[in-house]
Amino acid sequence: MVFILGVNFPERNLLKKSLETFFGVGGNTSGRLMARFNIHPTCRVGELANKQVLDLTAVLSDMKIENDLRREVLNDIKRMKETGTYRGRRHALGLPIKTPVKLNRMERRL
């Protein structure tokens, strides 16, 4: 088990998939992080050296991920609702935000 940012990852997991489990880190970001530290895309978590684990942890702790990012997104939505923007009203009504016409043609709710 490898410990990164408070999460234990099994040694057999791919590093790219393990990094993507963090909220705010997708495929592109995890690929860039791995390229930054010269880690092969098919590297497993157990194959990392301690220095690489520490470097990844340091970079991830500086990024805005997990609860910080969730809080920022919720604050942005709250601000849009308070100002009464179109997107804020769509959020408040529980309707699609960016593609309302296309998605409202069909019955979506069961």
C-alpha cells in the first residue's frame, strides 16, 4: 500500500488511474504530472520510488483538489443563483445548464 495525500493505494493499481480518483484530477492532469516526473504511463503504484511519491504528494498538495475545489464550485453556483443569472436559475430549477434545448426535447425524468 502506498500512501498519497491521506489515501492508501494498492501497489498493483496503475498510477494514472490512482491519481484520477482525486476530485479535480482527470486524465490530462494525471498524464501531465507523470510526464513532469518522468514516470511511464503504465507504471504501477508499487513501482514508484519514495522520492517520486514524496514529489507527487508535494505537487498534489499545492493543487486545488478535493474539498477545496468542491467548495469553490459550490460557491460559484451559489453566487450565480444570488445574482440571478441564467445559469443560476437553471441550477436552482434542477434543469440542464448548458444544453437546455437539446436535453429538454426528450423525457429525462423517471
